[in-house]
Amino acid sequence: GLEDKKEGKWRNRRKTVSKTLGKSSKKDKDKGGSTSGLEEGDFAPTFTLRDHRGHRVSLTEFLAGGHRLLIFFLSRDDQKQWKRQCRLLRCNYAYFSSAGVQLLGISSEEPAFHNAEVSNMQLPFRLLSDPSNRVREKYGVSPGGRGTFLINEFGVITMFFSSTETVVDHVVRALSAAACLCTNFYFFTKGRSSPDHTFEGFFQLSGLIEAEEAREEEEMKPPVEWDVEDVVKWLERVGCGGVVDRFRNNVIKGSDLLELSDADICDDLELGDHPCYGVLTAALQDLRVSNFRSSTS
């Protein structure tokens, strides 16, 4: 019957998805789509990137496991909106999970920076590092823009939204598209039949996020003003909790931290052969850059 034909069609597509991934149709860009020519219905370009823990993450491996994916590109030009988007997705993570959708965030920041943010904001999903912006270019998202793509288990783009509009727009559109992938999504959200009505708690969650942001701003102070315990908290956030005693014993404050040389780290703190040496030096460089940007803004 008709249902058997449909099932056979999707079965055949699953078999060929690994061969056709990365190929997008050469349609007229003026008819809509991302700046790379991608449109809904095209196969998603493949990529392999490092996550916040340094592990390799491949789109092909996700799809081979039958996973649906929400890929969202974050803009490093606006750190407040960067964090807000992650928090909104975190608060709505259960909605995406009910539709069988896993989340992957991509930005040009280094893994050490992502690791600190995942820990600090308690994110249940991975952030991937695309320092050269090659994957961003493949998906047609501008360097300073935001882009959100929903990909089904066959590697087909079912929704994309590439815009500098508010992050709320990106998350709501992603939730609506996820609802269309799975009817169980509506059952999970109390049987609402319209995607626009499945987010009764969304704006309440947004309020919680605003309160979280306010607390963060109150607690945030420039690294040069950090005391020893502030330095310890930073070390734990970037994944170097195992060396906090050495910083405590040497009474290293924020101003000292910013001036640490490689010789200081290797000789005085004796961390040259420590497993976290690479993470620490990368995180310290990111901290110096962030501190410089803050002091000149």
C-alpha cells in the first residue's frame, strides 16, 4: 500500500544518506535560503569539530545513530545574547528531548572557553569549536550572525533560521519545528495541537533567565580585582580544579594570574608536565583577551 511505499522510500534514503551528505542543490539564492544556497530539504553539510572537552564530534556519526539534531551557530560579538540563547535552550531542553532532538552549539571560541561556559551555565548539551569559521561558511551563516538548523535523522534540513533577530525568535522557531517532527511532542506538552501554544512555560523560563543574568552581573568583577578564592573558582570553571592548591599556596590573586608567564607556570607552579597544562594556558590566554576587551570598551 501507500504506507509501505513511503516506508521503503525513507529506508532507501537512510541507506544513501552517508553518500549524499554535504551535497546541496544549486537553487537560486533569491528564492530563499541561507547565503550558501542551502534550503529546507537539502542535505546538511558534513563536519567534524572538537567539543568543549576536546572530543571529536562528527555530524555523520550522529546521523548514523539515527539522531535528529538542532545545530545553532552563536555570535561571539554579543556575549550577553550568546549566553541567553544557551540558557533558553537549556531551559527548554526537555521539549527537544521529547522530540528526539539533540543539541549542538557552534562558535569560533576555543574549547577551553566553551568548557568554562558549559560548567558555569550547567548546559546539558555540547558546544563545538569552529575557530576558522569553515563550518559556519558551509551553512551560510555570517561571522557576526546567528543561524539555527534542524536536521532530521536522514540528514535533511527541515528548518533553518539565519538572522540577527533576538535569540528568543531562534529558540521559538526551533521548538515549533521540533514539534512538527514528532507527534509525541504534543502529548508531552499537555496535548496542545498548535506549535504556537506548546510553550506555556517559555516566557516564565525567560524571566528566570533574566534573574540569573542579573545575579551574574552582580557577581562579575574584572579579573584584576579577584582575590585568591575568585581565582580558585575560575580554575574550577575552566576544568583545572586539580591544581587549585598550588594557586592557594602561592597566594595568586587576579592581578598575579594575568601576569603569569609560561616560566612561572612551569617552574614556580611546577605544572609543565601536568595534564591540565594545555587547558590552563589556553584559558589564561582567553582570560587576558577578555580582560583587555573589557578594559578598552
